[in-house]
Amino acid sequence: MMEWRQYTTNRATAWAATLLMAWAGLAIAGGETGAEERFAAARDAFRAGERVRLAKLGESLRGSEFAGWVEYWQLRLRLEENTDEGVAEFLERERDSYLAEKMRGEWLRWLGKHGDWPLFEREYPRLVQPDQELSCYALRARLERRDDVSALDEARPLWFTVMDLPESCQPLMQRLIADGRLGRDDLWARMRRLMEMKKPGAAQLVARQLPAREIPDARKLEAVIDNPARYLARLPGDFAASRPGRELALFAIARVARGDPAVAASQWRAIEQRFDKAERAYAWGQIAWQAAVDHLPEALDWYARASGAALSEEQLAWQARAALRVQDWPRLAQAIASMPPKLAGQPEWIYWAGRALAAQESPAEAARLYEKIGGQPNFYGNLADEELGRAIAVPPRASPPSAEELAAARAHPGLRRALAVLRTDLRIEGVREWVWNLRGMSDRQLLAAAELARGEGVWDRAINTADRTLVEHDYELRYLAPFRDQVTAKARAVALDDGWVYGLMRQESRFVMDARSSVGAKGLMQLMPATARWVARKIGLSDYHPSRVTEMDTNVTLGTHYLKMVLESLDNQPVLASAAYNAGPGRARKWRADRPLEGAIYAETIPFNETRDYVKKVMSNAVYYATLFEDKPQSLKARLGVVRARGGDTDGTALP
């Protein structure tokens, strides 16, 4: 009893001290800092699990735009304490808001972990955007509550994706295996896909589900992962006698192909007769895919050897790019025809299918395809318009939002709270909340919301919101040009096209002044610190300091000078320079061909997904900015031009 009294006394003393510290912190926060600073402090208190401090900060933010966020964090901590008290009331007060969606998602996760399936099934239909974890819980609820085995049929396709399945999905996968709905071939198929996508750890977990006699030796699998070429060189004579032996060799071939497809092809030829037809097709599909990414001339022949293989969408896309790269129009048409409808229906493949038809003297059929995407405000919509003889122009400008429409946007509680959060360092959450509140808005409401964001100086939200209109458009909002006088002056000072500079800035930062990428690039033109220092030295910017890189004037000065240097080092070709700005000048040079390429073909066959998308968007952006700046239609094809063959640039300057 004495021990218990001492314990409770100590606990009470500690608790009192905690309260005093919290009140002291609150006094400082309330008296000397504003709501944004106290909101940041509340976020930190939540992350640290400091419940008392969070409660006191919440009191100081009561009635502010941040109050709902603090209450959300408090409820999150309660769930961690294993109680959902207050959640239902919060959801009622915050009905239809972004925070209600977030809170309902967290509550459903909690209910799923606790196996409260009746309440889960009541709340789940009210969730607007379930993630994979919650989707699996929903399938499990059906299975647990009603033994609805159709839930297993819906879960089965997840096995064949390359995503890392959350813990909530694992019981479904285990049931599928136990019921025989996933067999040995399915287990090996998932292992292959995971190894292809550089997820060997996940592949090792799948291997444990195989029958005992087929589980590959862990040391051999590690050897494949660590040094696949050496593993292949040391294959025992009887390796092909068992399924694990053959599969490990296939894994090794696929991994070697990632680094050097030609070497993989050589090693594969030495052993391929030890495999059956389907296994041979699989291996050639892996080698051909990587050869296409590396722009090797053998890629199409190796794809032909993969006939019959179940190629992934990525492999099918690169088969088409390999044909496009060498302008083999019949093979390009065949490759696109072999794609699943959803992939073939993407704008790039509709356009290139049209080009293939036109090259094979079927202009009327080509025009029908161009019409499908013509008018779309994107890279391939622009190119299709030009094939149809239409210059690229902006649509008539919608009438500005009325005073009533703007007042409604300002009064919208979700937009108000999103703007408040966007002023803090929780910018990602602010963006998500803003986007959430755009759901279901009419064009007029979207234009009013975009104008509201522009008035607040939140350029990226203004652009992205105006981008969503379907009938009434304002391209001066879609293609905002903040700091026009300063940026144009700096672009022209180094003889750069200001439309292109703005097209690049729009893609790099959406004009967020302090934007920072995951790799450390900063500011409007997203400069890496080392690049900024190098350019500052090159142009004699004596007062440069790294802390200034996010300043508009400094960032644009350095960015435009660097862009000019890149352009001059790459034969003054904007497509190459755009690729170089994103992926580096060395890669942009390497990706050229042995003969001249249309700029559009060069862009489509860029190996990096991010850079390929980036270049297309920068060049299409540039056309729209030039249209607005010059008040006349533009040509994307003219801007894309022709990329000269390797060795045709002026590689005189070593650039970072």
C-alpha cells in the first residue's frame, strides 16, 4: 500500500509539473506568437504525443480556422490510447469536410484493427476516397460477417500488382492461397513482378508461401540480388532440373538486363535451351524491355523473340517506343494494337497510331484518331490539332467571376481553412484540403476559387483550379505569369524566349517562391545548391549567399543564366535543354539517336518517366504562354523542331 501511495504521489507531482509547463508554453504562444505559430506548435505537440500541451494550444486556437485541425489531432491521439470517444460527434460537426474524410479514414483503420466489422460496415460507405488498406478491410468485413466469398474474387487481382500490400490485405491473400485460388504459378508470377520492380525483399516474403520443396534457397536468392552476373556464371550443371533453379536464373537474367541488356542477352543465349517456351519468352521480354529503354537497335528483334509472353503495360509501351525511335511505322501500329484498350486509349498512343496510319497512306483513318484528342490542352492534343491543320490558340476568355461568386468563394469554410493552412509549413495538407473542396464545383465556382487563390498570392492553387474547368475557361489564370516584368527582363537579358522560361517555371514550382524538392532543389526555377553556387561564380554574382536562392530576383537570375548555358551547350535545341534542366545535360545528350529525330519522338522516347512527362509539359506550357504573350496562335511542332544526331551539339562547356 505504501508503495502504491508513493507511486500515485509521484505521478501527481509529475502531472502537475507537466500542466505548469504546458500553461507556461501556452502563455508564451498566446502572448507572443500568432495563430500560425501556435498552429505549428500544436502540430509539433501532436507529433510528440504531448496531449496536455496540445489541449492548451487548442484552447488558444478556438474559433480560428485551425481549430478543426487541433481537434482532429486530439482525436488521433485518443485512438492511439484505444478509445474512439468523440469521433462520431466530430464527424457530424465536420460533415463533408476534408478533416471528416481524414478522421473517418483513421477511425475505420482503428475499427478494422479491432475487428469491429458491424460498425466498420456502417461507416465505410460514407468514406469518399478509400485507400488500399481500407479497401482490404472492407473485403475482410464482408468475408467475416457474411462469408461473402465474392470478396476473395475481388481481392485476387491485388496479388498480380507490384504494390506493397498493406497488412490489412495479408489475411485475404493467405485465404486465397489456403483455398487454392492462388496456386504455385501465381506465387512465382508475383515473385517475378516484384523482382522486376526492384523489390527483392517483398519477393523473399512471397517465397515463404511456396510448397516447402519449391522454396528457393535463401542464400542463392541473396546471391542473385547481390551479383546476378556472377550467379549466372556459377550455375551448377543441374540448375534447370527444378523450378526454383530455373526461376532464380530468370531472376538473375532480368537483373543483369537492368544494367546491360546486351550482356544479359549473351548470358541468356548460353542457357536458354534449358527452359521451356514460356520461360524463354519471359526472359526475352525482360531483355527487350531494357534494351528499348537503353535505345539499343536490337530491341525490336528481342521483342519478337518474346512472342507469347504476358508483357506488362510498361513493356508494351516500350515496345511501341522502340518502333517509334527507328520510325518503323508498321511495327509501331502493331505494338499499339497489342496494348490493352485502356493503355492504347491514352493520348500519346492515339496520336502515334494516327501518325503510323498516315505514314502508311491512310490519312482519313489517321484524321479520325487525331479528332479524338484534338482540342485537348496538352502535348498530344496540341500535336493532333496541328496534324489537322489547326494552329494552337487559347479559347475565348470566360467572363470574370461576379461579386456574388467571389463572395461565395470567400465564404466557403473549406477554402478558407485550406488557405490558412497553406500559409503554414503544412503546405501539402493545405493543398489536399483545397483540392478536396473543389469536388463537384461548376466552372463558375472553379473560376471564382481560382481568382480567390490568385488574390491571396497562392499561384499554384489558382493555376490548378483554373485547369479544372470544362467549358468556361480563363487561360490567363491557367497560365499565370507572376513577376512578369522582372522575369521577362531577365530572360531577354540572356536572349531566352520568355514563354519557354515561364513554361519551365510553371512546371518546376507553380510559382511557389520557397518550393523545395525532395532532392533539395529550391525556388521558382528549382535550383540545386551546387548548381546555384556554380552559376553565381560563372556570372560574377559576388554577393551571392545560399540563403538567397529562394529570393525571386536571385533565383530567376541564376536560373535563366543556367538555362541559357544549357541551351547553348545543346545546339540551342529547347527540347534537349528542357530534358537537361530536369535530368542533367549528360543524359540529354546520351538520349539522342545516331540520326536526326523529330523533337516529339525524342521526347516520347526519354527513358525517365518523370523527365519524359516534364519535357512534354514544359513545351506545351511554352506554347500557351507565347500565345498569351504575343496574342497570336503558335506551333508546338515548330518549337519542338528536330534533334540533331549525336555529336551535333556544341559540347564546349562542362555543366553541373
